[in-house]
Amino acid sequence: MTKFEKLMAALSADIDAALITEDVNRRYFTGMKSSAGVVLVTREKAYLIIDFRYIEKARKTVKEAEVIMQDKLYDQLNELLSRHGCRNIAIESDYMTVSRLNALREKLAVEIVDTNALSTAVDSLRIIKSQDEIDKIIKAQRIAEAAFEDVLNFIKPGVTEREVGLHMDFYMLSHGAEGLSFDTIAVSGPNTSLCHGVPTDRQVRAGEFFLMDFGATYEGYHSDMTRTVCVGKPTEKMEQVYAIVLEAQLRALAAAKDGITGKELDMIARDVITEAGYGDAFGHSLGHGVGMNIHETPNASPSSPHTLKENMIVTVEPGIYLPDEFGVRIEDFVIIKKNGCENMTLAPKNLISL
């Protein structure tokens, strides 16, 4: 089955058509990156309606949908909906703006299904990764890991956080990355206690932690990893906290498998940190899904509703953050398997002293 056929099979039989307008979802279904275009999916056929800027590329790239040059979009949609006898059309409620929805209601001659049915159906497809998707994610991860290995030779007292972040970004972008998964986090000393700290002009100092959270994209798919290293010799407290975070991660990695819930997985890591006396210093969820978005379902959190299934991807990233002192986070991401997980992150996790 094509992705379009799987999508319509995931929708209830009383829904005649679906309209895909969100950029990432459009790329997921067509295989083509663009900032414009709509995908109309009926029970019989799929169509990509796109403007002149992308038409040549679309005709060469898109294989499972008929490509149509956009002219008068609403007239074109109405003609196709009438051709296939559609009485209604589902929209992406998670992304549709109110103004766009009002325009569709005014100009389309069919009922607009604005429940979360379509968004739920798309999510059910994207949450399980194909081997092709996994291969692209692994490729993105290898680029990021190479950047990590390279930057270890660059971090030293006197360089700034911003310089380290830019060094990593340049490496990834010049070694095959389509883009960055997100703005690289590269922070030092007391700034490492900021979960999502922003690189500054603060200079690296000896005896401090340096935390890096970063990722590359490859053909639309993201990687995500965090490593915390020490510049020089760590204190006994720094070593102890690092060991606690590492133990929490290792226990969660050992437990990750088909059938465990995101809530259970989170609790395994959280219990280690809580029992060590740092429960209040682990304020974020253990992990999240990664794919064409850097954050997508499933998640692993104290309130997660998800049961992890084979070929879902989730990060495992416990942390301890001590304000005005330091923070430690270690992040890998894994593919859930029947009896365990496959860790896509190969970078070392032992405490590295530079």
C-alpha cells in the first residue's frame, strides 16, 4: 500500500477525502520539500496541487500522486472533489489556521470535517518508522556524532560558548547535513544548569562542565543527542552527579522495549535520580519521538499516554540541573524493538575530561 492508501484506510469510512497542507506532512506523503502546495487524497487517487515555483521539481520527484499546476486552487479542488463524488473532506486540525478554515468553508462545495480525525490518522502513520526512515535518521546521527568527535579537539579554556556552537554547526552543514535539527545548545559552567541554554560569549574555563545538545537533518529526518564533558578535572560532586545521570539512562535503555509505556520508562530513570536525592532537579520528561520533526510522538514522561511499539523512536535523556552550579544531561535515541531497543547513538557516554 502507498502512504496515501494507508492514510485513507486509517480514516473512518464516512470520510471521503483528506487535505494535507502542513509543510512536513506534505513532504512525508510526497517525498518533496516545499513551502507551498496542497495534497488532496480521495479514496481512489491522490493529487499534489502546487504552483509554478515547484512544478518542475514536483513532476520529477512525486511518484504516487498526480501533480497539477496550481491555477485557481479552490476551483481545482472543487472539480476534483466532484469528480470523485466526495461529500466531505477532512483537514489537519492540529495545524489549520482559523482564517484558512474559514476560507475552505466559504469556497469548497463539500462539508469540512474539522475534528482531529485526520491529524490522528497522520500521526498513526508517522509514529511507526519504516526502514527507509530509520536509515535516514541514522545517517543524520552519524553526521552529528562526527561533529561531536571533532569539537572535542576545539573546546578549551578561552573559547566561547558561541564559538563552540558555530564550530559544530559548520561541521554538520559542511559534512552532509541538510540543516540543523534545532539551534545548537553549547553552554558551559553554571549555564549548563539551563536545560535549553543559549550559547553566549562566556569563555570556557578549566574545571567546568560543557554541555552540548545538537542534531543534524538528512533528507528531512532529524537526529538528536546530548553530551556533557568536563574541561579539565571535575570535582567529586560533578563526578557523582554525572554517574547518577548515566545510571538513570542506562537503566532506562535496558528497559526500553515493545509494550512498555512512556510513563513506565520515564519512572525507571526518574526513580534513580530521586533515590539519589536529586528528584527536584530533573524537571523535564525523559524523552520524545524524533522523525521529520525534532519533537513528535511518542513521548516518555510522567503523564505519557503512549505505549511504545516496535519501530517507534524515542530519546532517553535524563538530567540533573543545579542552579548556579552546573547541569548534566546525557541523551541517546533508540528504535524500539520486540525484546529491547536498538541504540542509534554510538558516541561514548563515559565522563570525558578534556
